Amino acid sequence: MRPLRALGRFLSERPRSPEWRKVRKAHLREESWCKMCGGNKDLQVHHIKPFHLYPELELDPENLITLCERRGIDDHLYYGHLGDWQKINPNIVVVATSRGPGVPAPLWRPRREHP
């Protein structure tokens, strides 16, 4: 888990529910593709409302969306966290479904400075 800081502590210090693995596995059976690009590699289950702020929603299937973390196309970082692991994208569901079911969203990436 990435060491994000929120509310004065590292998120990795907050334990996951013992049921998280089962919920994650069930979600990936139902939604086995990235909602942004349609890919099926390196998938992550992203909490729409982060569980460190909304612990009661950690296991809620309505609060989950599948995003990928493929090298070069990291939809989890760019769309789920707006390019910064400490940010939250409250519009991820709207962005991911803006073109209709099964149609990947446009490939937008934030500008990066070249070294």
C-alpha cells in the first residue's frame, strides 16, 4: 500500500477489513476491466469515496470501481487520484462512464515535465 498521509497519519496504518479480500475478488469477477481504458491487466479496485475518510463504505460494492495501473497507462493514478496519490477525484464515475458502457474514456494524461 502506498504511504499516503491523511488526518495526520499514514493510511497504511489503517487496517483493512478482514472481508476486504473477498469483496475485492468478487468485484473483479464482476468488473474485470479498467473502466477508463478497457484493459484487463494490473487491475486495482479503487474506492470512489476513500475508505480512510468513509470507513463505513470500504466494503460497499457501490463505492468500488476498477482502474488499471499498467506501466505508461496508470488510470488509477491519473483518473482515480488526479495524478497525485493524495488527491481524490469525486467525479471518477462520471468520467469513467461519460462515453457509455464498454466505451473507454478519452486518453487524457496530465502534462509531465521532461527531465
